[in-house]
Amino acid sequence: MANKLVLKKIFGDEKKRFIILTDMENEPDDSQTMVKLLLYSNEIDIEGLIAVTSCWLKDDVYPESIVSRIQAFGIVRSNLMKHASGWPTTDYLLSITGGGQTGFGMEAVGEGKSTRGSEIIIQALLKDDPRPIYFSINAGANTLAQALYDMRNRLDKDTLQVCLSKIRVFDDSGQDNAGAWINQEFPEVFYVRNSPQVYSLNGPDLNMGPQPWKPLNQFEWAEENVRRRHGILGELFPQRIIRFKGTGVPAGVVMLMYWFMDGGGTTGVLHVLNNGLNVPSEITWGGWGGRFKDVKRKIFAGESPQAAQDPEYAKNNAGAANSSIDESAYEWSNMYGCAADTWFDEDEKILYENNIFAPLWRFRKDILFDFQARMDWCVKEYCEANHHPIAKLYEDDGERAIMKAAVVKGTEYDVDASSSEDPDGDSLNFRWWIYSEAGTCKKTPLLKNEKSAVVTVSIPENAQSGDTIHLILEVFDNNEIVSLKSYRRIILEVE
């Protein structure tokens, strides 16, 4: 008979503090991200909603576009409360909303250039709260740069260091030169520059990666599951329509086409969700926000896929996709970049090997279905919608906590999730798998009965002391509306 794991909680189900910098009205993807953020606002401690500039929107900011979605959220909030607790009030969200720098890049930063947005950041960092703040920068970073500029001038050294230690930046590809300045001036600040993986949530182009919206396309899926009859918040989820500039377009003719949903910014929101899988402080572990390397390096704004995977390319070619971003005045080398996964898509029978987009593609269907269910919560009664299963290990309480257990090489262990339950009374499915890239064990353990409630894990004979193995549990329901999934992550450490 196999052994039983002795589990220890290492990360509890704690809300993460969060600030978003977004170039609203640059194009529709930032408005899409804002709708999604509000739909997950019961899972996050939002402390700043800041409209900023970028290389795509250089001379104005539109906080009113955030306000309109907060107001729409306020209309559906009472219905959302029928399905889950913890939703912030509209008054609170409006109190932390504002505009940032109205100019582009570091030219808009300096003495006397403080903004409502930069002050929101400073107030959040000065709070008597030891938890870090995760910054999702979906545009330019110069409003964060202004906050850092002002704090360095206003605060004593010790207070400044406390504030700096709380900052966790997730930068959507770099959309001005302020990220380079921040990395140069404050190298201790935790800084991920996410490119190109950031575009792979539903892209980086139409028909790339898994297609969970089939038989519909992305445009049709959004119309049916978000924009039509899902309340005013859904109506404010715009379609991404862009101008087609390909060859063969007659002179004077404007051709429009739809593009993939979300662009890049939504991954910064998904990264901080508590779902039993994500651990945003552990960037090499992977999850709904992607997976990153633990090696710091110089990453240019708008970095290309080649530069992300080939350091020589980055060194020789810079990799900057947008020539309007000039980072030449700064020297920096303290950013974390994207990592690749190997993943087999069981639905479409495709193997993606060492693929920079696979860390998000592997969760694309789960994320899409989760969004669909939350949109239903805006308008439907509890009995008309679906809700997440409760994934339990052995007979624990189902807290979405990350667990750890010591194991011995050459030994088998049974892990039991049979006490899991579904709030809607749906039958449950189980799937266990090893996230090889997240661990350090060179040989993947053997799993027996990986699609049942109880799995047997065989620790390799040649595992080394200190090796880690990430065992992932997925529990998903059989529901005719949409299937929802819950996770648990167990880190097995070889003694």
C-alpha cells in the first residue's frame, strides 16, 4: 500500500494588493482588461486604477473610461453578490481612480510633475501593510517613475527602502522608456518585462494555439457570451476592431478586421488571482499569468520573440519592435523575462515543444470558461449559473492554498481528492499532472490513475535530495452551461 503525504501549507488563500496602469482609449484591449479586472475584483485588493500614456497614446489620459466601467460594475454588483462575496464598492473604486502623466516617457517625469495617479501609488506604498503590491503596467511606466522620483525626494532612506521592497512590476512589453529608467535607478525593484508571452492569452494572432471558442470565432464568442444580454458591464467590453493595411486594399478603401481578445494586459490581472495554482511571487512556477525565468537581464521595450529566446539576438539586435521608444540614455540589466513550456494539447492533439506561448496556451480554455461563467453572474440567479468546484486534498477544508510535502526517492504516495465537492451538485472530473518546468527533478515521476480522485505518485529512484516536483490537481465539473475548474498545487520535496 502506498504512503500518505503529510501536507504543510506554504502559501495561504490571501488576496494580493494590485495597481494597474493602463492606456485607456489607445485601443479596445485596455477596456477589455478593465472589464475583466472588475469581474475578478472580489479576488484582489485593488489599490489603484490609473489611466496613463504609452508609445501608442503619447499626450493624453482617459480616467473617465475607467469611471464608466466602474459605474457599470456598480449596476451589476448586487447580482454578483448573489454568487460570491468580497466585491468592492463603487465609491471605493472611484476613490482610487485617477490620471497619470499626460506626456510620454521620462520627459513627463520630474520636479513639479506629480499627478493624481502618482500620488495614488505613493499612498498605497506608504500604507501600514507589509504585503507587496503587484503593478500591472499595460502601457507606459512613467507614472510609477514619477512616484519613485517623488518618494526619493520626500522620504528618508529607510522608509524609501521599505516602499521599494513592496513593489512587484509586471510590465506588458515596455511601452515607454520609463521602465529602463526605473531599472537603472532602482535595481532592487522586482521587475518582470513580459514580452512576447503576454500576447498569447488569446493570441498572438487569430487562430494561433488552442481554439476553445470553437465552433465560434473569437468575435462571435464575445458577442454571445459577453456583450449580448450580460448586463451593462458586458456591453462595455468592446470588440477589438482594427484597420487592415495589407496589400491589395484599393486606394480610398478602409478595411476593418477583428483581432484577438485582450491583447496583452489581462495576464497581469490573472497572474495575481488565488485559484490554488498561481503564486505570483514565484515567477518560475507558472500559472494563469504565464511563466518567467529567474535570471535577470537587459530586456528592451517591445522585445521580439527572437530576443526573448536568444540572448545573442537580444544583444546584437536590441529586439525593440517600436522605434519610438528610445532607451539609449539608460543602462539596466535587472529584468526577468519569459520562459517556455512544452505542452501537449489533448483536445487538438498538438505538441508544443519549448514554446514561449505555451505557458498561457495550456490554461487558455480554463481562463475563457471562467470569464464566461463570471459574465453570467452579472445577470443570472444563482441556480441559473455555474460555480467553482471545491478541490480538497484528503479531507481538508478546500482552502485554495499551496501545499508542500517531504517525499523519499523510490517511494509511492497516494494523494486523495475524493472529498472534493461542487456547490451546484454537479458530478466532478479529476486530472493530476506534473508541471515539469516548475520543478527541479530531472526525471518526471510516474503517475497512476491520473484521471481519478486518488492518484499514486512514484518518486524516481534517481531523484536528488532537495529536488522539487510540482504536482497539480485539476477538479472540473460536468455542467451544461460551462465547465469550471479549480486547482491545487503540491510541491513535493525529496529528502
